[in-house]
Amino acid sequence: MVERVAKPAANYRQSYGMYPALELEGDWDEYTDLSAGVSEANKKIVINKTQVTLKQIETFLNHCWKKYVKAKVEPGTAVGAVGAQSIGEPGTQMTLKTFHFAGVASMNITLGVPRIKEIINASKLINGPIINAPLVANQNERSARIVKARLEKTYLGDVHDQYMDCLEDSQLKSSRLQVTSVIEEMYSNDSMYLDTGLADGEKVLPFYQKLMFLRRVLPGVVIKGLPKAGRTVINKNSKNEYELLVEGYGLLDVMTTDGREFCVVGTHTMPNHIMEAQSVLGIEAARNCIIKEISYTMDSHGLKVDPRHMMLLGDIMCYKGEVLGITRFGIAKMKDSVLMLASFEKTTDHLFDAALYSKRDAIEGVSECIIMGNPANDIGTSAACLVSEVPKLPPRRKVLFY
């Protein structure tokens, strides 16, 4: 607000010779004239340009009130069905686009229908987990490189060196040299000593097996960085600030990176993995992660969805205190209605189990009422209740003759 409104107005006042009045000073009161020495014509010009009249404020507030009333949902609206349609219908347009986009800083980010499926199903393993880590010194590229070196995994194979000396057979034959004589000449220095660790008469095979095992395992040993994190990329966001994008898991380790100036802002670090957000930050953070990820996926395809639908989906998935996917396992923890579970997946299994264990269904949900042909409870016209009882009709008289 200061950058977009206050500063331009102050500069406009100053251009006409008035005091900018960007900040309130202590000796000012309601009688202080901030336009002393300015002509009346310039005063009127500045007032017409910067001052808001009472009529303009009333018009603005009336417009806001009308938009608020118009945006309210009528009581009894089936918001679940509307929300499912509003999220599912744009999802059909995603299939016409590529499933994987070249993400920021050349990182591949899964989008489209596969990403929506991961979010709604609350998958424990996702394709392309990324942790967004803002930096404390977000204007310093050197700071970003220092923190990147702390987070990114460095393997022994990335920094170790090896020496290899290959002998040419053709040169040895033409010079009539033996391999043993060349080795003796190259490594005849008494200061160089190689101990194989073998006693006299011991076979070389066990030592060779250990050597090959170490040769295969040692290059993959992590000597620095987070064990669960992968590649780390420095990215400049829309605010022209440096941030780190960490591939992999380990949100808690990224949030608690050591350092005073050269570290990440732990309170603003957020993953795109919903289950990790729940385990580290709690259920409210997981709900916000669901809303943010669905919104980001829709926006990446140019699709606009009302945030209330995504908030409703996040509430449904998290209201039990844990993230439950919209699958047959998650719905079984949300509801215990036999007909509702049978209407989703494995119809015969649910019906047979209900018959075997003599389960009862109260027919209170929307799905159960539709299956049984009853008016849905608390939805639409069934949401209203009568204040006075309906008068009972008198019984019909019997027909005396045909």
C-alpha cells in the first residue's frame, strides 16, 4: 500500500510545492497547514488528484458489500458436489497438455493429472519431491552458494582422485621390454611401499573381493550434506530474491540448517509433499499444503478455480486429525455407512461384509438417500424445517358402491 498509493501521492504533492506528508510527525495536529505558500489553483489540482471524497468511499463500500452478498453460498447448497465438479471438470483439460513441465531452474516438476492424483490420494511416495527454502540473506548469491553446499549431498566419488598408468603393448614389443621391468623401474624407490596384507601362501582371492567391494561402495558414501536430500538448485523468485529448491526429502533437516546469516528461513520453508508436511509441521500445515499445491497445479495450466472449493477439499481430507486420501482406505476411516462405501469401490465386498456382521445403516448421508430414493437430509429443500406441525388429513371414507 505504501509503495503503490502513499509514495506516489507524496511525490505528486511535492511536485506542486507542498510538503510530501508521507509520515506523521509529532508536532502536527488537525490545524497544521501542509500546503502553506501554494496557490489555490495548485491546491485544487492536488485535492482533485489525491483526496478521496465521502461519496467515493460510500460507492466503494457499497460495491464491496454487493460483491460480498453475491459471493455468499445459499443455505442448503450441496457444496461438496459443486466443489468436486469445479475441481474435476478443469482436470479433464489437463490431459490435453504435457504431464511434465520444465520447472524453474531446469528442475522437472510433476504437474497435470498425475500431480492432482498424488494430492487427492495423499500418496506417501511422490514423483519429484521438492522443498522450497527461502534464505535469510536472500539478496546475496554467495550466501545462497554456501547454504547450497551444506544441503546438497557430496559423494566420495565426486571428490576423490585415482591414478591409472596404461602400457602400450605395441611399444613394449618394439622395445623388447617386459612389464615387470617397467614396473620395477617406475616404483623402485625405497620410500614407496605397498602392503597387500597377505601372509606367505595366502590366496589373493579374498583380498580381491574386498577390494572390488570397496571400489563399488566407497564412491557412493556421503561425506557432506543431507542424506535424504538430492540435488539443490539456486533460484530467483518473482520478488528477485534468492531461494533454494531441494530435491528429495528431509524437511526437518533443511529447516534446522546451522548458521546465523548463511542459513534458510525455517518458518517459511515448505515442501510439496503433503505427508511430510503433516509429520513435521502438523495437520494445519498439511491442509495449507493441499490448498497451495492444487492451486499451483491449476494455475500452471491456466485454469482458475475458486479457492473455497480447494479449501473444502483440504478440510475433508484433514478433519479427522490426519491426512486421509480420497481412496477406499481413506473414505473407510471417514465414514462407516455401508451404502456410501459400497457406492465408491468394491461394492460386493462391502455388501457381503455388512450382511455377514449384521451392520445397520441410518440412511443419513446424501449417497445413501439417493440410493434409497429418499430426500437428502440437510440439503436443498430438506434443509428447512417447519415451525408448526402440518395438519393431518382426515381418513378417506370407504366407497359404498362401485
